[in-house]
Amino acid sequence: MQKTLHSVASVSFVFFVAFGILHIVASILISQGLIARTNWLIFNVLDLPFLLAALTYGTSKLSLTLENITGKLKIPLIVCGSLAAVVFLIALYFNFGLTDAQIF
């Protein structure tokens, strides 16, 4: 299970970096006015995959670190995974459950 968790951490780190770079570049382009409002789709779509990759990477690395401290892997993985799931569900609620506020 430890080898699988290392693999999950490696893959999720790649996605975390890729989505993070895309999200930051889209934010910079929007703030500088270089892309039109119709292209905001990239910016609005990338937040949840970026959060999911970050939570997956963080959960797997934290569980592996806690396994070195406690000697057990299942309990830290369950606790960290549950907290990550709650954070992701809260983000889903804020993203889809609340109505969009008009800024202008």
C-alpha cells in the first residue's frame, strides 16, 4: 500500500503543478486584460481540479509522513482523506450551490 501511495503522490504532484501553472497564468492574463471575458472559462474551470490535485497530493504525502511517525498507514490515511473530502465537498458547495454574485 505504501508503494501505491507513493505513486499516487507522484502523479498528483504532476497534476498539481500543471493545474497550478495554468491557473496562475490565466489569472495573470485576466488581470492584465489580455484575454477576453469569454475566455474566463479556463479560469473558472481549473479551480476544482487544482484543489483536487492539491488535496490528493497533500493527503498522500502527509499520510506517508505520519506513517513514519506512528508506524501505521491506514489510520492517518483515513483521517487525512476524510478531512480532504470534507474540504472538497465544501468547495463544491461554494462553487455550485451558491448563486453567482453580479460584480458589475
